[in-house]
Amino acid sequence: MPQQYSTVLQKIMQEDFLTPREKKILSLRLEGKTLQEVGEEMGVTRERIRQIGLRIKRKLGESLTKPELAAYIVERSRFFRKI
């Protein structure tokens, strides 16, 4: 991930518009873990992780001031390709 995106992603993780649970799920998915793997780690079903992922995507779309980061995450990340 380019440095400018990494910096913005760190800022997103520090702000309050995502819950701690959503931040953990986003982080795990961006690491490349599957819905199933994240669900097992979080103690919920794959489907629940998918649903939370949709909510995260909506929140990011509403909150990001850097549209290029949103495009980068949506286009390149397994997180959003699997939702």
C-alpha cells in the first residue's frame, strides 16, 4: 500500500466513526484473512462478518475525505471484493 494511503488508513483507525469491533474486522480483512477466518477469530459466523463489512464499507464511503483511498481499498482489497 502506498505510504499516503497507509497514513490515511492509520488515521481512520484512530478516529471514532468505526467501533473497535469494526476496526478489528477491517484490519483482519485488509491483512488478507477470509470471511471464515475472521469469523472464527471473532467468534461469529462468516455471514455476520460479511454484514459488518457492508456496514464498514458504508461508513467509510460516508466519512472518507480522501476519495482516492476509498477507491484504492475498494479496487485492490480482498476485503471489499468478497462482500
